[in-house]
Amino acid sequence: ADFGAGRPIFSLAASRTGLPFHRHGAAFLWLVHGLKHWLFLPPGAVPDAVPQLGNGTSVWRWVSGQGGVRMPSPTGSLSGLLQCTQRPGEVIVVPRRWHHATLSIGTALGFGGEEPAPGRRRALADIERDLASSPKSVDLIVEKAEAAPNARVKMRTLRVAQKLEPLNYEVWRRLLELLAAEGVLKALAAQVEQFWAQLEALERDGTLSAQQVSVVLGQLMATVLEQPPTQKDPHALLLCVDFLERAVGRDGANDHALFYLAVSLMLSGQRAEAEQRLLHCLELKPGHQKALDTLSVLRGGRPLEL
């Protein structure tokens, strides 16, 4: 599967929450914090009794009853059921077209990717029909935003998703991506500040560690920096420098944030500082190809392409 050309995944889920059975292209998720229980069913028809988008049954409600939590057994109509519990540092790969559901055990934070969907996107009418039976499905609302005809409608739709799940990092990423792509710096800066305040609150109450805050903030600001309007706006670049420095300050070993900090410094004309950050990045990860390429561009004076 070509994950590099597909959709990035940022997942933060509260305890006892998760997605009902659904399917899509091949995907993977690297868990950073917490535990996540996975349930898989092979391609084909799904038994009516299992939680699915649209039938109103949550995974937690399905596995918990008056007698306590009890995971389903692979018998009868569930004879093809596979399940496992993912721990921090482990990567789960979901094969193409396999049905899968998740349940977070404690607050679970993860990052991953999904291969590009074949063919064209679903028609807006099809998405709306699914939303009629599952109006609070954030995945469907995000899909609706993707299919929206213009930036204004996309933003309004993403705000609905944000209201339903204020700590959904994929929604955060898409909001920042849209604001940066549209070049609306004032709104972008305000949104970044809001997300930063939320991350600080999560760190203070122990939900996220400093390292996890660094990972999330680094990923978010990398998304902002990758938008062409950001790279042409000195004020937007300074915004990236500011918050990527905060990410690196939370975890100096975060080579991803360090690399994007170097790029933002380079694009804003701070070439000496950029070179120092790139060298530090290469000390942490000598084989960091993007850092090697960017250092070559920096020293050779060639234009940088993200």
C-alpha cells in the first residue's frame, strides 16, 4: 500500500470510546499512549448484531453489560472475528477492505496513515444519507467536509465535527490545513493558539506527557508549513517558528519537529539557525533523508521544495 500518497491519521480518543465496524483502504496506526483494543472481521457481509455506522450501537455498549466488560468470542456468526490489544510503541496494519472496530482503554493517542482511496470520492448525497442515520459520526462529517464545494462550507462542516469531538486531532489538522491553504493568517494564528492552550491543559492534568504534546504540536505545525501560502508569508513563517520551537522545547529529541523548525527558519531567511537545527536533527537521526536533502539545498543555494 502507498501510505505516503494517502491520508494521514491523527487519533486521540477518550477511554471507552472508539469507532464501530467500518472499512476503507489499507491503513496503519502507531500508538503513542494508552491502550487500544481492535476487532477485525474479514471482507464480506457483517453480522447485524455488531456495532456499525448507522445502527446506533457503540463498541463500548456492545462489549459491556450488567455483568461487566466481556469481549465477544469468535463463534457462530462471529466465527471470523480476530482481536488484539495494541500497546504504546506497537503498529497495527489494517488490510484493505477488512471491517474493523476500536475501543480505547484509557486515553489513547496514535498517528498513522491510510492509502489513497481508489476512484472518485463519494457523492455528497450518499454521505448525507449516511449522516441522516448517524448524525454524530465525526468520520462522516469529515468526509462531508472533503466533498464540500468550497472553503466556506468545508470550514462550517469541520466546525460541526470540532464541536462534537473537541479533542479530535484529525479535525484539528484539517482545520489548520484549510486555514493555511486559504492564507487567512489572523484566523490561523488564533486557531493555533487555541489548540496550544488545549494541549497545555492536557499536559497539566496528566492526560498527555511533554513528549506527546511535542509530537502533536509538531505534526500540526508541519501541516501548516506544507501549505504554499504559508511558505510565502513572513508572518505565517514566524508563527511556524514560534510553535515548532515550543514543540522542540517540550522534547528536544523530536526530530520531526526539529526538521520542520529548520525548514521554517530557512524559509524565513534565518539560514545559520536553520543549519544548526538540521545538524542537530542529523545527530539524532543520521539517516534523516529530508534533513540531508535540505542541508544540501541550504548550502548549495538551490530552492527548497517541500
